[in-house]
Amino acid sequence: MLLTFAIMNLKRKEIVSYWLFSGLTIVILMVIIGGITRITDSGLSMVNWKFEGTLPPMNDTEWQVEFDQYKLYPEGAKVNTEMTVSEFQKIYFWEYLHRMTGRLLGIIFIIPFLFFLIKKWFTKKELKKYFILLGLGAIQGGIGWFMVKSGLIDRPSVSHFRLAIHFVAALTLAAYIFWMILDIREIPKGNQEINKYSKYFLGVLTIQLIYGAFTAGLDAGQHKATNVISSLFGYYNQSFQGFDIFNNDLNIQFIHRMIAWGILLFSIYIWKKTRNTNLKKEGNIVLSLVLVQVILGISTLLLDVQKHTAITHQFVAALLVLGTIYLIHQSQSNEKIQ
């Protein structure tokens, strides 16, 4: 009887972990689609935040109505004044796909959760974690609306502050899901020193993610890097203009680069700390992702922010967050897993 119960409990945990992993995959996919939406300037193409229906405009008349509505708002009225319906359809596609993927994510989370709830697969302690998860998902949807709204009133672009909140909230959701998966599937190895440094590293990384979002939101990466030295260290004679570190695009790009070098040095330090421990694999993952991310950052500038490079840069940023979460989880003491 006890053996049967243990097997059933194991199967339940496996099923729940696969469910969480499917949700994590969709969240990361949304981060990628969100990056494409941003870099193609598609985020303000859907001026109505509709919760009913799932179909886009289906004929020329419906497309014209949608396009006419778009032209009543700042981006359509001030920036894309010469845009055709055909061009509008291209940017509409990415925002539509982004929103529909968000709805899919909601379905993937809510329906299985209700099934598990009815089956009583969760303890009261576990239920608290899953309600937090659903709450984070709902908050992310609200932040998306809050961000888009900032570009539909009197300015033809979204607030870079709200964009940063949206981006960091998405990665927070991904990190929370990944932590729950690790709680089910992994046993922490315990190393207090590395755990402390990895948490500090996550803090610095979060600041970098915010400045990355600022850079994207203000198109700060569009300032051309003429050579490798320029792309590495800034523009020397115009790197800092005053003390505005939140709105000046050149300052923001410069800070983003400098933090990147700090992160690289920090990741090397942590890697050296993990080399002779049972956390060597986790340290290798973090350092490898940082190196790839630095190369992508430099390439993004040298290639004048080509879409595929910039989007890959954002994708690897998400992977780096998960890699850091993995290191934090595995370096915690076994007692904290519960």
C-alpha cells in the first residue's frame, strides 16, 4: 500500500512538473514574441484591448475599420501617417500573436490547475505557491495593458519605464515557475557562500535587465557603433550628458554597457568559486550564458540592431535569469527546499 502511494505521488509530481514546464516554455516564447513586437514597432497596432473573441479582421472592410481606428491614435496620426493597410497588417500580426499567446498561457495554467485542484493533488502549503503563480500571471496581463495604454494617449510610443516593468515582470514569472520545477525535480547541494554571491549576482543582473529595457524602449541602441572599441566602452566625448540616468538615451546605453562588464567579471568570480565544488556545472552554465550575452550585445551594436541579433540577445537574457535561478536554488541548504 505504501509503495503504491509513493508511486502515485511520484507520477503526480512528474505530471505537475511537465505542466509547469509547458507554462515556462510559453512564457519564454512570449518574451521572444514581445521582443519581436518591440523591435518591429508593432506594440501599438491594436488600439483596443478586447477580451472577447479571438479572430483578427477577416476581410478588407474589417481591416479598413481597424486601420482607421489605429490612425486616430498618436502613432498612426503622428508617426505612420503614410502607412498602407498592407503595412499595418504586418505590424498588427505581431501584437495580435503576442496577445493570443498570453491567452493561451492563461488556458494552459488555469484548466490543468482546476483539474489538479479537484483531484486534491496539492497540499495547503503547495496551494499557496500555485495561487501566487496564478496571481503573477494575472498581474503580468495587467502590466501589459498598463504599458500599451501609455502610448495611446498623447505620445506615439510606450513609456520605457512601463516597458521595463513589463519585461522584468515576465522574467520574474518565468523564474518563479522554474523555481517550482526545481523544487519538484532537483535536490539542493548546499553552499552558503555561493548562494550569497549568486543572490547578489541576480540583483546586479536585474538592474542590467532594467537598463536593457530602457535601451530598447528609447531606441538607445540605434546610436551607431563605428568600431569594436566604441561598441565596448562607449562614445567617450558624449557618453555622459548631465546626470540623467533614466531618460537620456546615450547615458542609458553607456550604463548598460558598463554594467555588462561588471556582470562578466562577477560571473568569472562566481565560476572560480564553484570550480572545486559540486556546483561546477551550475557555475559553468552561468558563465557560458554571460559570455554569449556579451558577444550578442556587441554584435547587436556593430550590426546596427539587426532584428535577429537583438531578439536573440533578449532570449539569452531570459536564459541567463533561469541559469542564475538554477545556481541559487542548487546552492541553498536542503532545509530551505520545503
